[in-house]
Amino acid sequence: MEDERYHRQIILEGFGPIAQQKLAKAKVLVVGAGGLGCPALQYLAAAGIGLIGIIDNDTVALSNLHRQILYTSDDLGQLKVVVAKQRLQLMNPGIEVVIHPLRLNAQNILQILESYDVILDGTDNFDTRYLINDACALLKKPLVFAAVSGFEGQLSIFNVTDDQGIRTNYRDLFPVPPLPGEVPNCADNGVLGVLPGIIGTMAASETIKFISNTGKPLINKLLHYNLLNNQQYELKISPARDYELPQTEAELLNKHTGSLNTTEETYSEITGTDLQRMQEEPSTILIDVRERHEQPGLNTTVFRQTPMSEFRQFMETDIEENNIIVICQHGIRSAAAAKELSRKYGNTKNIFSLKGGIVKWYAYF
């Protein structure tokens, strides 16, 4: 009966029953059951990956449904991993699905990753992305990387030695993480639902190719895809060697827990009513850290526009005002900017972030 389920791929020239057996024996961990993780999980399950792990601590929200099509309106408020496991096992009762309803951190990542053969990163934040990369490098685990931004997507396979003896990782592309909030995520930048569907499916394809030794997986190559014109190209990745990867668990903890940064972060989150009241106070500066193209536009004589993409340079200047209020679209980037400002100024200035951002308090603008 299982042979019948996979018959169409088993009869493929260059695939066959041996490749199918490799899939059945494989253990794949998908980090993130969101826009990228949903299509990847569905196709990995349908292809017959023997054990699929899912890690995510989030619940299903209405704004997820246009791109996370593993879920329905009836699933709102439920843990994504629980719903995903139910759906995947309905799709293919012959596989095992293990769920991890938690958020990866430096304390738990090594223990979780070591049980899997391949890691598929479908996350949407840089802290977790660099943590996964560094942990996979430390454990020598193959890492399938997928990401989307705006109308574009990227895909690669890291931490695998190619025919020339070269092995690269995410830091060979981007050695240093961007400033928190410097690169907008889907919540701030927006995304068409089909884009993570395309890239997530391609990530599943690369995972299947790699495990089954079929075709030419994207080892040490970065595939870039543009949804608007359907153009794509590949970049060859070379070792950068201008960074240091953690070599021990202790080094991983130090690098990803902030234990070396002893400066206290002192800022407060405020509401729209607080903002209206406080902006009239003397010695107050209002900073909009959204990118210049984002809407709605605000009065630049009142709000100083300093996008997160320019925030490193801005941090090199000194702010004269005593009260600093930072805003953005959803309150995520403003909180990151407020943290950076608090590290610089400590208790010498009053620093605030608008909780929920302009979207929540639009009527106050």
C-alpha cells in the first residue's frame, strides 16, 4: 500500500525505491510552522519523510491564513504545531510527527537539533536565524535555509561539504546580524501569500533532493527568486572567513544570550494617549523608524524620520532632547530601536516605544 502512495515518484528515472527508502529513514526538523514552514511540511509529509519535527510556539491568527494554508478559520487561537501535526498525519498516517511547542534559544537548541538529520529553517527573525546557523555548524548538521522579503525569496543549503571540499554557512553571506528591526519582517513589510508558498515548496524540494541524493541541491549556492517577473538566479557562496563561529556549547551560549552585554536596557512602552500627551512636553523628540516608502506618511516637521536601515549611522550622533519617543508600524522595530538607545544613554534620558505601533493607534495620528 505504501508503494502505491509513492508510486509516481518511485518510478521516476534517477529516483527509484532506494531514494524512497532514504526518505523513509530521514529525520527532518522544520523550524517555524508559518508561511514557509506550512508548504514545506505538507510536501515533506506527502513525500514520505519518516520523521518530521516541528518547532513553533505561536498560535494561529487570522492574519496568518492568507499564506499559512495548513490552517483554517476554525484553528484560530490554537497552537500551530498541534494543528500541523493533526493535518500532516491525516495526509500521511505512515510517518511520525514530533512537535516542540516552544521557542528555540541557546539553552535548548543543541539538545533538540542533535536528534535530526536535516534542519529546515523557515523562521522570519534574524536572532533565531543566526542561532540556528551557528548551532548547525557546531553540530555539523545540514541546514536548508529559506527566506522571503517583499516580493523576493532566497534559498540555499548550508553546512555541507561540496565536491571541492568547500563548506559554507549563513555567515559567509552575512557575517554580522543586522540591527534589531533594521530589516522589516513580513508583519511590517507585507508579503503576498503565494511567495512563501513557492519558496517553502522549493525548500522541501531541496530537502528531498539532498536526502535522496537526487539532482543538484543548492549546496554552497544561493537561489534568488523575484515573484514580480519570475526571474531567478544563483550566486556561488565562498567562505568569507571574517567571522568566528562558536566552537563549544559555552561559546554558543555566550554569543546568543547577550551575557557579555552588561548594559541595562531601560525604556518604557507607551500607548497612543500617552503619545498625544507626551509629545507636547518640552525637550521631546519623536522618531519614526519606518522606511521612507511606508504608509501612512507622517508630518516630518513633528516626527523625525530615521529608518532602521539608517539607524547605525544615527546612533553615532548625540540626541539633545531628554525625552525620546520611537514609533513604527507595529511596535516591533521601535522597541528594538528603543533598546539600542537605552544601551547608549542608560538612565540619562527617558526613552519610550509606542506599543502596537501606528497600526494600533492610527486614529491618534
